[in-house]
Amino acid sequence: MAALPPALCLMGPTAAGKTALAMALVARGIGEIISVDSGMIYRDMNIGTAKPTADELLQAPHRLIDIIDPSQAYSAADFRRDALAAMHDITAAGRVPILVGGTMMYFKILRDGLATLPEADADIRSALDAEAAQQGWPALHARLQQIDPIAAARIPPHDSQRLQRALEVWMLTGKTLTQCHAEQAPAEALPWRMHWLAIAPPDRAVLHQRIALRFDQMLAGGLIEEVQVLRARGDLHLGLPSMRSVGYRQVWQYLDGEFDLPELRERGLAATRQLAKRQLTWLRSFPDVTWLDPAQPRLAEQVIALLSASA
């Protein structure tokens, strides 16, 4: 029986150095990058998503970035379909798919398959948004705690997108999100030799320093102006997943006059640190993960050696 072709999943918290490592691998002729990032899918959202520059994309093209407008929806099921198609294309061309990003739900869906869940319901989402505007998302989290304590323990009180989805599933089906996932049929094994790698500094203080440096670079690089252009379109709002992205939500609120520039920075940093914490929690639940320290020398060579050893 022929050996399965390899595929790399390079995961990690925000600002950990995933893209730099992936580009170093491409520069050594290893493979082609598939973005696993729920922010980079949107066109015209470049600075706040830390999207690779035009020059970087010339050196190392990324699939699944700039594929939809910020007004459009893109589900985890859409990602799995598109990622698998890209992986097959890259493998057929004799290269290694390198899946890179920090959207852990996408990685989980890729690995485990999809639970049978209802389509989004605009009326229910509008009602939940209105309720949250009056009572706050923590109040809706308290309701989820009564309905589905397992999901509530996993979803932070201010993670509006996941809270809304968990409550929506309950309202549409009468089943909890936990129950739906428990009833999910096991996914077929992926036809690749999967390498699950996680890159993160072992010292969280170092990660927080990297987060602060990058957020300051985003502000200096025009993040506020980027959001101003998006607001000026007139068809975007904070109810959309794109505008709820970390950084964009805080700048939008700043432009609404809710707080001043120093508080924008503090809120942006706090939200990014919370995101990183959630990402690390997800990563620790993944089986068979090889951890990498971005400070280690010759990191790309370590990954190449890992690939060669398992061939």
C-alpha cells in the first residue's frame, strides 16, 4: 500500500510567528500555503488581520485569503470544503499542503468533520443581538450556562459569535450544541499523513510582548484608517462576523466615540490577549501536537527534518 502524502498544519496563537515559519518553508521549496484564518478570508481587511503584504504573497502565495467581501458569511463547512479542495490540488502538483493560521475551530473541523447543525437564521440572530444590546452578552452566557453548561464552560462570556451560535442551535433544534456534537458521526480519516505542529513562546509574557508590538504596528500602519474606509461603505456593522474580529470591533467603537485612543489600545491588547488564551486552550486539547518555540534557531530545518523522518 502506497504511503499517504504529507500535509503540515502549523497552528498557534496570534503573533506567535506562524506566517514567518510557513514562508521560510516555502522558500526552501517544501510546499504551498493554505490560510486557516477567519479574518484573512475578507477582502479589504489587511492591516488588522496581519495579512501578508503584496510582496510576501508574491514570494509565497496563500490560498483562502481575500475570497469574500466583509458583508458576506463564510462557515466552518465552507472552510472545510475549500481547504480539502486546495489540499488535493497542491498534493496533485507534487507539493506539501501547509495549513497555517490561528482559527482553531477550522483546524478542528478539518480533523473531526462536521456536526449536523442547522443553517444560520437571520431573525433569531437579530433577536439575540438586540437582547445582547440591552442586557449584555454575559447575560446570554448565563442563559447558555443553564441550557448547555458544557458549552458555556468552553465559550467565554464575551465571545458573542460562539455564544450566539450555541443559543441559535438550541432555539432552532431543541438540542444543545454539546448534544449535536456528541451525535456526530466519526469523520473519515484524511487521505494525508497529517503533521500537527503548534508554535508558541513557552513564556506567556513573551507572547504578550509580541502581541503589544504587533498591535502598535497595526495602529501606526493605518488600522484606524482601514476601518474608516470600511465604515464609509455604509453596508457594514458590528453585527457582522467580519466587524466583530479582534481589533476591528475596538476601532469601530473608538470611531463611535465610546472611548479615546489610549483606551482603544488597551482594549485592543486585552482582546488580543484573550484571543491568544483561547487559542492556546484549544491547542492543548489537540492530540498528537508537536510544540515549537519560535525563538529556536533553524526552525524551518527542524520541521523539514520532522517531515523526512516520517516519510
